[in-house]
Amino acid sequence: MPKIWDTLNEMWPGVATLLGAASSALLAFRNLVDMPLNIRLAMVGGTGIVMVALLVVALSPPPERRRAGYIWTSSGRPSVPGIILKVVLILAACSLAMFLVRETVTYHNLVLSQHFNADDPQSGEVQLQPSHFVTAVTLTFDTHQPDVQILGVEPRDCGEERLAQRPDMKDLSDFSVTFYLTKFRAAQKFCIPYRLSEKADQLHLVATPDLPDVEALSDERVAAYYKLIWYFGGILCLLALLFFLYRCSWFQAPRS
């Protein structure tokens, strides 16, 4: 028990660094809505890198030289439980950094997805998921082709929370229709099953939020961002662990 307590006391500077950096990142997270998405991702990712680097430095002080009479000795290999706990803490910090970058993709933006019915190629469904900010959205359906008609649309609620106001449907024609949503926020979801005179994938969608730096992202774009974030997290964890092992190495020259 005393060894575990000593290990925890040794790790406290790193824990405090992690908690302080995480708190600062979370407090600033909601204020990024006024920036373009790529800049938001770069800022959150950079904050995560700094947070992990500070944690590794705090958890891995280089060995010190101590004088015992006329003999100088250096601190030996760190304890196995201490190394394990520190590695777990570093992995947790990397996971937190990756989670924050991943959340940045959809936290401030809408997600617009389109699903097709395998049994009925003329039918499909559009789903619009909100950001975590109250937003007004204009959603336009258009076939862009005079020989492809919209045979029917059935807008409905499909989220955990009902829409604050019923969507306003305007400019309905055989080839296009526009929906206006107000006070669209998290926990809500807007779904529109539809049917065309041709294949359902010939419907074109445009979602325009009222906030200038809030975007409507397609499923494909979100998936592409998530794939890059997995690469980012893996490389960050690998470099953090290598740097930690290097700084903790008992082969390096001790400090005077």
C-alpha cells in the first residue's frame, strides 16, 4: 500500500497537468463556433498535442544524481506499477485529445445524410441532425432534371425531442421543395422520406444554416474526417509513448 501511495504522489503533477489542460480545453470548446471547421480542428488538435506533451514531461522526469558520502548514485529504473499507471494516464490523455477533435466535427455543425431503400430504388429518406447550437436551417430538395419528378415527401420528427416548431414547407413543385426549420437544436432530428419518378439517388440536397460558420456536412465528409482523426490519435499515442520511454530510460545520463 505505501508503494502505491508513493506512486500516486509521484504522478500527481502529471494528473494535475492533465486535469488543468482538459478543463481549459472544455471551457473553450463551445466558443469555437465563430471559426471555420478546419481552423477549429487545428486548434483543438494542437491543444490536444500540447496537453499530451505537458503530461508526458510531468510524468517522466529524467533520473537525478544523488550523493551518498563520496559516491554519486543515480535514481534507478522506475517501478513497474508506476510505469503502468503512467502509460495508462498517457493513453487516457491521447484518447481525450482524439475524442475532442472527433466531437469538433459534428458539435458545431449539422449532418445531412441520405439513405436509399434497397427494395424500392425510387424511395429514399433524408435525415438532418442539428449542431449543439440553436440554428435556423433552409433545406432544399431539387432533382435538377425536368424528367425526374418528386412524387411525394413526408416530413416528420425522428429525434429524441420534438421540433420546437413545425417545419415550413414552401415552393413545392414537381421538381423541388424547400423546408424552413427554426430553433433547430441538439436532441432533435428532422427526417423526410421521399419518392421520385426515377432512382432516389438523383435528388440533390442543399442545407443552409443561418450561422455563417456552421456547415451542413454529408455522411461521406464526416467519415473522411473520422478516418483522419483515427490516424491523428494513433500517431499521437505512439509518439507520446516513445517520448515517455525515452525520458524514463535508465540508460540516459543522469542530471547533476
